[in-house]
Amino acid sequence: MVLTGIVLPFGFIDAGGSDSFTIAYVFFLLIVASYILDGWYRNTIIAVIILAFIGVHTYAHYFPERIPVLDPGSFFVDQLIQVPIVLFLSFLVVRYFADAYYQTNRRLMQLAHFDELTGLLNRRNFNDILQKQFESGNHNGHLIMLDVDNFKMINDKEGHLAGDDGLKHLGAILRRHFDNGKNMISRWGGDEFIVVYFGESGHVETVLEQVKTEFKDYVKNIEPMVDLSFGIAPLQGCQTPNDVLAKADEVMYEKKREKKNS
């Protein structure tokens, strides 16, 4: 407020009423006020800057004799130094906040498309991609639904942080075995994960048994009753994403029933 209401007018007079100096400083102050301040305070400062700009030009118009006249040499040197400095400072301010905006936007995009805990596709993003997969007519893959059996035991015994660590570890295992740039891996919700696999169908069962073994090796010292169930369904023959999800879910829960009955 003091800078704009007092320093700006005095600077204008001291510079011999130079419009180029004034506009450069006003431009810089408007940028700083717009990015740093908010609410009523920002609006007040911007209003003061504009009024100060109008005021100094009105003063120069009605009282030109009170504005010192600089010799051309001094004026040229001042203009050559001050204006580029102010413009460069303005550039630095704009770049700083542009970078901050980019990072914030990138973070929001990350949160909107990926699961925060595991870094895998979240459910909404996965569903959108799967829908586009069906719309493209490419039905060559298989959908794998995985569910952690007795996961609640980890939370009850060791706490939710241990449960989160287990989910992150399972996500890392799935990424290690399936993340080849073609397959899609998602934490679909809670302790359920989904993979859309585009490799050879005869190979996927072997890979899933490796995933299961690695996960059980991790959790056996925490809770030995925890296991991993999965169901596989081909995309071929399914008309919608819900069709293939229902088929994989049915296969998975059939395996769960077999475990309970064995």
C-alpha cells in the first residue's frame, strides 16, 4: 500500500515523468499483487495502483513545471537500466507462479487418475480406459480380478498402516509382473485389484501364482490366514465392461468358496 501510494508517485516525479518507467513499475506491481495477494486486499492494492497511476499523470498534466526535466543522457541511462530490470523481475515472478501452477495442476491430475496409496490407476480412470477399450473393438485381452482374503485381519491385528503397507506391496508386485506398457493395472477399491492382461492366456495363470506366492511370503509373518484369490475372464465375447467384470468376479468368488470348503 505504501509502495504504491507514495513510492510510485515520487518515483514518477524523480524520473522526470517518464511513462516508460511508470508503466514498467505498474506492470510489475500488478503482477505481484495478482499472484501473491487474494481477496479484498488484492482488489484494494490493485485499485490503489491504478489510482496512483492516474494520479501521477493528472499531476503531470496540470503541474508540468513541478516535474524535473532530465537531460537526454541521464534519461537514456535510467531507461536502459531500470526498465529491463523491472521487466526481468516481472518475468521471474510470472515464471515462479507458472511453475507452481503447473506442479499443482500435475498433482491434481495425479490424484484424479491414480490411486494415492499404490500409484496404480484408480477405479474411475480404469473404468474410462476399459470403456474406450471396448469401444475400439480390441477384445483380445483378459481381465483379472484379485481380492485379498481375510485382509481385515491385518488391520485388526497390526493396524491400518500395516494394511496400507500390504496393499502397497501387492501393488508393487503386480507392477513388477504386469507393467509392460500394454497391460492396465488398477486398485479398483479397498483390497480389490484389477489387471487387463494382453499377453498369452496360457502364461497368465503361472504369473498369477507367482504374484500369489510373493504376496503370501510377505504377509505370512503378519497374518498367515491372509491369502489372494483371483478370477480371469476373456474380453472376447463380452459386450460391455460390466459383462467381463461380472464374469471375472464370478470366477474369483467360486475360487473363494472352494477354499472355504476345502
